[in-house]
Amino acid sequence: MFGLPVHVLVVHAAVVLLPLVSIGAILVALLPRFSRRFAVLVVVIAWVAVPAAFLAEGSGEQLAERVGLPQPHAELGESLPPFALALAVALLVFWLFDRGIPGNRGRPWWLKGLAVVVILVAVLTTWWTVRVGHSGAEATWSAVVQNTSG
């Protein structure tokens, strides 16, 4: 697309959207007022991030066939879509239950437990996204930086 491999374009959607969704998911889990106002938006963005993660992984495989396989990055990248899917599912389930709680009532204990799960999945997804992105940046730029330094 425009002379660039699709992976170069799609990967940025996943790298931006997944941490953004993670922040939103944590806010939805912790703040009922935020959840009532913005949870729908966060859920929708989460479900946009899922295909972005799958497209990034698939287009990365196609790019690897053309330029060679950066092994650590490829292995890490294969496991990012399940993280994205787990976050989207956990957030959707939480939101579906949370939206049924009236604003003048507190969340029940089991929903607070589900909020903890959402937070943990969000943190793990962000951590994994950073790992994958960093390994990709190293695979792409380490040789360039070595040739220009010194």
C-alpha cells in the first residue's frame, strides 16, 4: 500500500489501540461514573483493536516471507492477538454486567472481582504489546543504528 508493506501500517493501529483500550478498561473497571459514560466507546475500540492485532500478525508473516524472519519478534507477535481478544472479551463481559447496576448502588463483590480480572488482563496486554513492539523496533532498526553510531 503506497509502496509500504501492509505490516508497517497495520502494526501501528495495534500498538496504539491496545494500550489505549487498556487504559480505558482500567478506568471502566475502577470508576463507575466513567463506565456509565464511556464504556461503550472503550468496548467498541477494543473490538477494533482485535482485528488490528490479527492483521498485524498476518501481515507480519507475509513481510517475513519477503525480507526474512526476525525470530524473537515473530514468536512474540503470534501471541498478541489472543491478548487483544482476551481483553475485548473480559471488557465486554464486565460492561454487560456493569451497565445493569443502577447508579445509586455499589457494585456487587463478584463484579468487583471481575473488575480485577479486567485490570490484570489490561496490564498484561499492555506489557505484551510493548514487548512485541520493542522486539519489532529492534529487528527493524538495530542494524541501522549500529551502522550510524560511532
